[in-house]
Amino acid sequence: MVKVYIETYGCTMNQSDSDIMRGILAKNFELVDSADEADVVVINSCGVVDFTERKILKRAESLKRQGKKVVMAGCLPRIATKKCLEVSDALVSPDNVHVIDLVVKSVLKGEKPILIDRTDVDKSEISCVKRRLRENAIAIVSIAEGCTGRCSFCATRFARGRLRSFKFESIVDEVRKCVENGFKEIQITSQDTGAYGLDKGRYMLPDLLRAISEIEGDFRVRVGMMNPRHAVEMLDDLLNAFESEKMYKFIHIPVQSGDENVLRDMNRDHSVEDFIEVVKAFRRRFDDVMVSTDVIVGFPTETEEAFWRTYELIKNVEPDIVNITRFSKRPFTPAYKLKEIHGWIVKERSRKLTELARSIGLKRNRRFIGKRLRVLITKNGKNGTKLARADSYRPVVVREGNIGEFINVRIVDCAFNYLVGVN
């Protein structure tokens, strides 16, 4: 039997797409645990930044030299079509993953299929064929594809397209099946979870979260990234939905910049104040909320003063997690034509912001030393440890307990990005 390996890069939604492909391919091929064992390697690619693109293309070249058949899936087939064609045997866009088996069969016949035309597939309705890796307690459930945004730096919107919310009932049914099959952490994902339902106008994200909360079982739900504008527009309903004990008190709200002019140039469609309002509202409502945000450092119109506004915003708001990305110009985006800031300046700004973010993370985590928390063990960690999550999704490293088990621990130590707990 032909052996296939799936190699996944990028976001949580890519991981969900890999689950779909794994389930489909398992019907006709043998899935293996490494590229070395495989006859065909499916690369589920990411195109957010140039560095990752180059890394993936080099990986494809290397696999081809080893005699492997390479199928390039994910976002790059639409973002860098010509480059992908040069290093792979087939292209599959994100909304064509449901026919990955036909693509692999074509490649094995010596054909070179290119499936990058848009389709309206509802991935929640093909969820029955998903094959999730049972090495942890986490199941990823996609709720939509695409977004309503027009960010000037983003190429992902070319790959994923405009917002297409998946069927409400199918999503809830998928979560129910995940819980029945023993998964304890459900990760709700899309390019912008806050946009769910805006294209259909019937059910919105809070409605979906309430329906999921009514599913029987002891499990937790992590809600993925949402745009500040969408969050602030449904803030009261969102807060009420998060009241459920099944919801991790975790929000991922990307601000990207603390300067209004830069946000305007980024076409972000939200203000700094929108971000602040959402964070304050969640912290007022819940005792412990884990706040994650994203910042792009070195956007071409980011002046020195604009950078320090971002720095002060992070200093004052104190997010628990700050995902810092240096600006990377992507083809076909409006920002591609802008003159870039010198690399050493961007590097220095990134360093300063990273130091601040780590000091904030350490400060906020130290509050928990000596406290007792109920945590869910979700997966294996390093050096014989296991990774657990508190009700706020705060990571807790433990040594005892089983994956999928809720345990009570006492926090004895911490780093800037995790707590250490003992039974």
C-alpha cells in the first residue's frame, strides 16, 4: 500500500485541515509517522511571512531530491503558485482538501493536478471523515473559512477568501462527537472566530458558544483569534457566553499596533480603544482571564513615536501573551509596495517589545505561586512532564496525572510563559 505523510505548518486551522486530509487518505493509503517512510508527502503550507514560505519551498525541494512525490496543500498554492509548481507534483488550495485522495491518486499516475479554483465546501459537513491524532486530549473544530477583513499586509485572505461560515448544527454535532470520543479540550478555530455568522445573519459566535456549552460532558472550549472590532460589537453577548464553566477564560485579540495611524494604514478596521475595551470588560467580569494579542513590529509606516505608542499600550494593558512578528511584505498586498524600515531598527524594536512582554508574563504568573488550581491535562510535555491548562487556559507543567484528566495542583514555580504545579 502507498505510504503517505502529512507535514503541517502554520495556524490551528491548518491543523484542522490536516485532520480532514488524514481521515480521507486513511481510506485508501497507509498513513505513516515521518516523511522518511513515505512515498507521498503532503505539505500543508503557511504563507503568513516570507521566512516560512522560503522554509517550506526548500523542504519541498529536499523531499523531491529524495525521490518523494510532493503535494503542496494549504495557503501557498494560491499565494505563490508559480514557486510551488516548481517544487511539487500537485497543488491543493485550502477549500479543496476534501478531494486530497483524488489528488494523490493522480500524482501516482504521473499527472500534475492543480486544484486552486474556489469552492464553497462546508468543512463541518465533511467532519465525519476527520482523523485526529489521539496523542493528546485536543480536538480542533473549524467554524468558518475566510474573513471579512482587508488588512493591507495579509496574503492569507487571498488563500482563504471571503468569509464562509459553516453550518451551525454541523459544528455543534462535531463538537458533541469529539466529546463522546473522549476529547476534553475543543479548540474552536477560523481566521476570525468573531466574524462567525456575519455572512448568514442568523447565528453569531455567542449563539454557537452557548449551544456548545449545552453539550453534556466535562470538557473545555478554547475560542480562537477574533478581531477587536467584532468582539466589541457583540461584547455583552460574548461575555455572557463565556460565563459557562466549559469556556476557557481566554481571549486572543490581535491589536497589531498601538498607533491609530498605523492601524489605519494596515486597514485594520478597529481602534486601539476597541482592543482596550474588550480586555477591560473581560477582566471586570472574570477573576482570571488570559489575554493574548498579536503585534506587527516594523510596519513600513511605523515611526519611532508609533512604536513607542505600541510599547506603552502593551505596558499598560499587560497582556499575558504577546505574539510579536516582524513585518514581512507579501506579494499582491497593498503594503508590498511600501518602503521597508531598515532591518536593524525592526530587530531592535522587536527585542525591546519581547523583553517587555516577557517581564509582564513573569509578573502576571507570579501571582499564582502558592495557589491551588484545577487543571486539565491535555498533552505530553518535555522531559517526562505533561502540559495542563487552568480554567483561564494558563499553561501548567505537571509530572503526575493522565492525559484527559482533571487534577488539583498547587503552583510552586513559574516562568514568563507557564506555571509549575504539583499534586
